[in-house]
Amino acid sequence: MNRHLTLKQFRYFLTVAESDSVAAASRMLNIAQSAITKSILELEDELGLVLFERSPKGMRLTPEGHRFLVKARRVIGAVADATRGVRQDVAPQGGSLTVGVTSLVAGYYLSEVFARFARTSPGVELRIVEEAPPFLEHLLINGELDIAIMVSNALEEPQALVAETLTRSPNRVWMAADHALAAQEEVSLAECADYDQVVLLADRVELLMRGPWEQVHAQHGLKPRALLRTTSLEAVRSLVGVGAGVAVLPDFLYRPWTLDAEHVAVRKLRDAVPTVDVGLVWRRGSPLRGEVQEFIEVARDQSRGHRGW
């Protein structure tokens, strides 16, 4: 068929991809499920690709779907940039901006934000500082950073800082594709505790899960063994991929393949556990210069693109 791709199809696709469900996408967009389903089918027909694996439990991206997701986000981002570029008076024409990041967030969230800011504000000198979360907070409070993008719901000094969530990432269970738990659609923390754990020590991800784990230990008398505690996400992914253990990690870090081409499966957690929120953080009471305000707007636009608008 000789159809043309539309922005509506991209937005519907992004919303379904982010929510894993046509029903959830329908609620978010306030549009009938049948209209979203029809749009996704037409998109797949036009591309000649199967973008989703359908099941009674929801919609999962296929490998082709994951690849198209990256391109769809770029398209939506480019449209947002073009719209913003019409108003030249909004974008600062000079100055500088110092942004703090953590290694984990920098590797998995920031490249598109920085690229878009560079396009919308080419006259601004952008400086990036990578540090651990506690030191980023110290630099923000001391006025040595204008703003930071980091895990924003585990701050040590929340009374001194303002945090605005950009994306809220649920935790899921990572495991090898042939792991015994992979036969289930949902997995509990108690079931995970029967297997060795691979623990990521980065960006306070472990801190957010500590309470739920301790509660499970107390309720069930379980003492899961930590096979490895590491700051290396690739080490976690590799060990999980070969079946050495399982990990509970936020969705924004998930990639389906290890460096050795082992497949990593994910399953929903049955327990209610805290999300990992990535957001903008700046010093409370600090006046926001034009460069900072522009960066905030670009980051918000990028966040809306990731949620499918």
C-alpha cells in the first residue's frame, strides 16, 4: 500500500512502546483503543515490519521495534526542535551552562538532550561535569553547577534542592532468556530471592530497593546471596545474560542483548516497589538564567517524546 507515515502514527507508537499496552496508551492519549490499534497496524504495514509481540498481557517491542523506537524518538525530537526554532527570541544567543551528570544517567539518557540543546542554542558554551550523586548535590548547593540531570527521588539534601521528574522508570526483573523465572509473566521479590543477585551500585539505585528487599527478607526469612556488587552495568548485564543470577533494575537501563549477544529477558515485578526517577535538579532559590531555562525546556520536550506525548 502507498501510504505516508504520519506524526500521529509515531506518537501512538511511542506511547504504546513506553506503556507496553494499547489500553494504557488509550488512557494516556484519551483516544479509543481501536484507533491506536489501527494506526499501529498501518505503521507496521507501511514499514513491512512487526514492531510488537502481542499477548494477553500486553505489547512487547520486537528487535525491529526497538530499532524503530530510537528513530521515532529522533523524529519527534526534530519536530519539537523545528517548532521551538520558529521563536528565535526565546533561545539564548550566548553565555555558558554547566550541567552535572552521573555516569549511569549520562550513558543512557543525555545524548539526545545535549544534541538538541546544541541545535536550539548554538551560541551557548556547554560544559558537562560527571560526578557521583553526593558530590553533584554539593556542587549544586555551592553554585558550581547550574543544573544536573540525575536520579531525583533519592536526594540526600532535598530541602536545599528543587527536583523535577523527567521520566519515571519502574523496576523489573532481569534474567537470562532460558531462566526458570522466564516462564512467568510476573515475578515476586520472594521468588527472586531464591537465586543469586547481581547488584548494581550506581546512582543510588540499590538504595531505592533496599527497603522492599529488607521487608521481603523479614517476611519470608530469606537471605539471597549477592553474587556481585558492581558499579558496572555491563557486568550486571553480562552475568544476567549467561544465567549466573538475576537483577532488579529500572527500565530505562534495559537493553535486550549483552556485549556477547546473550539475550536478557525482563519480567514485571509483582511487588510494589519505588520507581527510579530521572530528573532535573537545581539549587532551591537560585535564579534561573536564560540558558538554564532553555535547557529545562529542551529536557522537558525530550521527556515528552520518550513518553510518546
